[in-house]
Amino acid sequence: MIINLSYFVAAVLFILGLKQMASPVTARRGIIWAGYGMVLATVVTFFHPELKGFLNYFLIILGIAVGGGLAWWSAKRVAMTDMPQMIALYNGMGGGAAAGIGIVALLQGKDMSLLIQSIAALGVLIGAVAFSGSLIAYAKLQGLMNKTLRFSGQQKLNIVLFAVTVLLGLWVTFSGNDVNNNVLLWFVVLSLVFGVLMTLPIGGADMPVVISLYNALTGLAVGFKGLVLDNPALMIAGVVVGAAGTLLTQLMAKAMNRSLGSVLFSGFGDTAAAETSETGGSMKEIEASDVGVMMAFANKVIVVPGYGMAVAQAQHKVWELCQLLGERDVKVKFAIHPVAGRMPGHMNVLLAEAGVPYDMIYDLDEINQEFETADVALIIGANDVVNPVARTDPSSPIYGMPILNADKAKNVIVVKRGKGAGFSGIENALFFLDQTRMLYGDGQAAAAELIQAVKEL
Amino acid sequence: MIEGFIALYIFMLAAFTGYEVIARVPVILHTPLMSGSNFVHGIVLIGAMVALGHAETSVERWVGFIAVVLGAGNAVGGYVVTERMLEMFKSSKRGG
């Protein structure tokens, strides 16, 4: 009774917490509420009637200490730029845990209805795929494996593998309360392999969508386990995340102009679509001191930061520069593309880390008309998200992707490390425009030079 | 035992709740929100605890133990990174 009541309270806290996370003002309170819910649910579970045996209690406490301790230690240390892969990692752990619960339930051979048993098996499959897939996503984003593995017939292999896995799953489902351990083992192994093979061919640029998808899948697997264990808290929290994650995945895919199908089954991302049409004109260089003058006497400056800024750890310097400009009554705004950084909203986190208040940060729809009235658009570390070919060149792989209209600004300054193409390998037509000037150099060094230039005026 | 149809209702209502809660989220919060929802499915920990809690053979214990470790990692890691991110969001009106 007390346990069920506590689970109910926890579920309410989760939903209210997520709701509060929908606004930057209350977001922090939201996660804390959800945290209380989690602590409450975990503590009362120690009094769950199905828990028995000293050894089991000992193992539970040990497991929480080990898993929680390692996660605490790593989560406190991770840099904000590495956040996406860390989320992938923790998400994979959740998927693995869900699969584990299903395996234990099937091993024990309790009497389950056919429906529940099929859901248990399905949860194992989804959880295992989310687990191994998330680990691959982590490895890719962490730079542990740069190669995108593709070979001919890969899709056929995946389909065959998936079919075999499903057949084994059906075998498990229809085995009643006497599941063959070897069949179960192979079912789990093949599910894991499928998760790996499904993720391997997906390019780095598409990873955020994939992580979000696995997040939704883990939620779903957790919801299924709630049904198997007769635990409404798991059901509600799992399915809420499953639905929310699915919506979030769609939003991200839409922002990148990619359908979920093409993310999973084609493989642009990094297929170096280099042979785009020749862009006319040449890139023109500029000195930092000239840029300083230009910005200091501008009315409105729009900063377009990209992942390159974060890699160069330049966000603090950029913010310092903006504060200097603010003192000179220059209006400064930040324009963030939905997929700037490694996932939607990632850049906002990085700017927030540097101390930029969130009400100076605008997203694509809010700011796109304003570029026409901006004197200077400062592009720092961004590339594809300001490439006008997305509007103009139907043959380009990024054609149709919503972009920031930085090319409409009176002057465009591009801070860039070198002359290479962006993450997707596509030549950027913006760099060749008449009003564009290139400021080559490391993001942080360039920002420091700009600060110096503005100060000297 | 939750009856089949009751379960279906719970699933449906929870799915709509999840959809509605997220539908109004601004893009700037997508990353913390993904992280936050990632934390919420860390509730899998309590399922793992129950699974391990009634384990009887050593194989079940091993699998259950791994599930508890992973579940605890999901919950704790998810919470800490989300909290770290949200802690930094400030408004300029409060002096940024």
C-alpha cells in the first residue's frame, strides 16, 4: 500500500518535473522534483515484498553503489562539449538494465500470459538494441571510432539478422514457462549485434537523432518491463519518455531536414558529398583589427556560433567580446540553429556555461528576418547551418534544410580555422559572397584578437 | 495484476502525457530535456532491484546485478548531467 502510494507520487513528480523542464525559468526545479521522485521510488523499493534473501539485498546495495558511484564520478567530470555522448552512454545503461530485467523474468519461468511473455521478449530486444546501439553512438562521438563502416549487402545482412532475431524472440515467447536458456542467450546476443550493426553505418552528423531515438526506445523498453513486473511507476515513466522521446526525435530530424528513415537506412552524415557545383568567386581575408572597428560601430551584430566555437573553447571570449560591444551600445544577439552543436540545444548549454543569459539567445524562426537589418553577422565555428545552397541549389545534399540567413546581413565575418569544408563535407557558398570576409584562426585566439581590437578603439 | 485493458489505458494516457509535456518545449532546452527524460527512464533501477531481489539462481543474480549497476548508472548519471546543465541557465534580468 505504502509502496504503491509512493510509486504513484514518484510518477506524478516525474511528469510535473518534465513539465517544469519545458521552461528555462523552472527547468532546474523540474529536474530536482524528478530527482526526489527517483529517490522516493528507490528507497521504498527496498521494502518491496518480492525482495528476499540477505545475498540479494547485499548485491542490490553493492550494485547501486558501484553503478551510481561510477556514474556520479564521470558525470561530474564530463565537459559540456562531451555532453551528447555522455547522455548516449547513460541511456544505453538504461536500455541494458531493461533488457536484464526481461532476461531474469524469462529465466525464472514464471507463469505469464502469452501477451506478457511476448512483451517481455520484445522489451529484451528493444533494450538490448538501445544498449549496444548507444554504446556505438558513444564511441563514435567520443572519437573512439572514426570510421563509418559500410559494405555492400549490409542492409540485406541487417534485415536477415533482424528476421532471425525476431524468430528467436517468437521461440522464446511461445516457450511458456520453460524457456530454453541457449535460445534465450542467442536471442540476447543477436539483439546486441543488431544494435551494433544498425548504428555502425550511420554518420556522425546524424548521431543526435539516433541518440534521441534510442532514448525513446529505452523508455519504451522500460514501460514494457513495468507491464512484466506489474509496476505502474515503470510503465508510466517509461511510456512518457517513450512518447516524449519519439516527438523529440521527430523534431530533431525535421530540424536537420532528414526523415528518420533516411537517417537509419541511407547514410549521408559523412558520405563526403564533395562534388557540389563550383561556387564562383573567391574567399577574401580580413584582419582582426578591421573587424573590431566594423563591429564597434555597428548598430546590430548577430553572432552565429557553431560547434567549432565549442571545440576551441571560445565561448567565454566570445561572451566577453559581446559584453564589450554591449557597453558601446551595439545590439548583440545570438542566433542558434536547431542543430548547432552536436544536438539540438547543445549550443545553448555551452553558451549558458559561459554566462550568456538565455534571453539573448534566439532560435531560427525568431531571428531569421533580423539578419536583413544586421550590420554584421559573426559566424564563429558554424558552417553548414549558414550555407545558402540549402535554399538555392536543389542538387545539394542539404537542399531544403532550414538555415540561418546570415547571407542577408550587410557584412558577414567568418571565423574559421582553415579553408576546409564543414562537418558534412559540403562547400559553403556563403564564404564566397561579396560581403563576406574570412578571419582565419583558432576560435579562441580570434575572439581574443577581436576583444583587443575593440578595446583599443 | 494489472489487467490487459487497464494496462493499455495506462500506456495510452502516459503516451499522450509525454507527447503533450514535450510539445511546448523551446529548442534551447532540447538537450537538457533529452537528458532529463533519459534520467526519468532511470526508474528502470527499481525494476532491476525487484528482478535481483527475487533472483534464485546464480545466473539470475548475475544478470540482475548487472541490471542494477546499469540502472543505477542511468539514474545517477542522468540526474547529475541534467542538473549541471540546467544550473547554468540564467536570465539577464537577474544580472546574468
